Amino acid sequence: MMLDKERYDRALALLREAYPEVRPALVYSSPFELLVSTMLAAQCTDRQVNKCTALLYKTYNTPAQFASLTEAELEPYIKSCGFFHTKGRNIIAMSRILMAEYGGEVPKDRDALTRLPGVGRKTANVVVSNAFGIPAIAVDTHVFRVTNRIGLADAKNVEKTEAQLMEHIPEADWSDAHHWLIYHGRQVCDAKKPKCAQCCVACVCDTWQRSAE
């Protein structure tokens, strides 16, 4: 059951209080680095991506440099991120398109980003939100799990979850809410063993309330 507005506002206020210092976990110094890191983070932890890119970005960190690479040259840097053949191929292809069509700049337009190889809606939302300050809610596994457990969403897939969150969360809070929910999913609302007794939003959580009945 979807939360009514009062309960929805309460949940967001509690998450804001619990995680006041929100920021991306990925380490980057440019929109391009964020785009590459987010592509590498698919089915990989941000911590592992940061380990890989700490060395990678010291050697290559511009679209022009990546566009000139072969897959064999890039893969040793990203191998520990998993699916490195596909990721490497997409990152190089993406970089070549940036050079050919966008003057080596990462586009700020979400639709343009999703037309790049290996860039889905979640990745595009992460980039426009964190690199360009455009309000967006990127629904990853944590956000999907947490919002549907709490009752902030009632959806079977990430697209519908995103639509429901955008409908009920004020646009000014979209980007921060994305980080609040990720932090909560990592620290408290674990996939297998959620720490419900420590949960700051248990009082408005549909799952917790049903279990207490």
C-alpha cells in the first residue's frame, strides 16, 4: 500500500535526519570520470570501482584518451570490476561517440546519455544529478528494495518505482533522496538481513508494521 502524504513526508524527514551529509560514493573529478565509474559500477561495489579507477584515472581520464585505447589496453585496469570485456568495449565505444558527436563533452541531456553504449537510465540519472545538478532519482538495487519495502513505492520494476518516487517526492529533494535511500539500503535495510530494530523509518514502514501485527 502506498503511503499517504503525511507518512511519506515523515519517512523523508527521518531519512534526511539520519543521513545529513549525502554525497556520491564514487570518486571522480569530472563528468566523464563519473560516467565511466558509474558504467563500471554495474553489478560491482562502488568501493571496488574506486580501487580500480584510482590507478586508471592517473593514466587515462579524458574521452580522447579512452577513445584511443584498445580493449586489451583498458581491460587490465578494470578486470576486477567484473564483466570487464563488455564494460571495456562499451566505455571505449562511448568515448569515441563523445569525441565524434559531442566535442569530447559529456551531454547533459538524459536521453542523449541513454543513447550511448552501455548507458542505461540509472547511469544517466546518476550523471545528470551529480555532475550537472539536474534533479533526478536513480533507482538502483538499493533504492528499489528500500522504497518497495517501506511502502514509498509499490512497483515490480525500477522504471515504475522511479515514476512513483518522482510523483511523491518534491523535485528539489530527488537527488538527495536517492542518496538517503542508498545509504539506508547499505547500512540498515540489507537485502537478506535488514536491521529493522535499528531502522529510523520503522515507524512508517509497511513491512515492519505488517510483521508486528
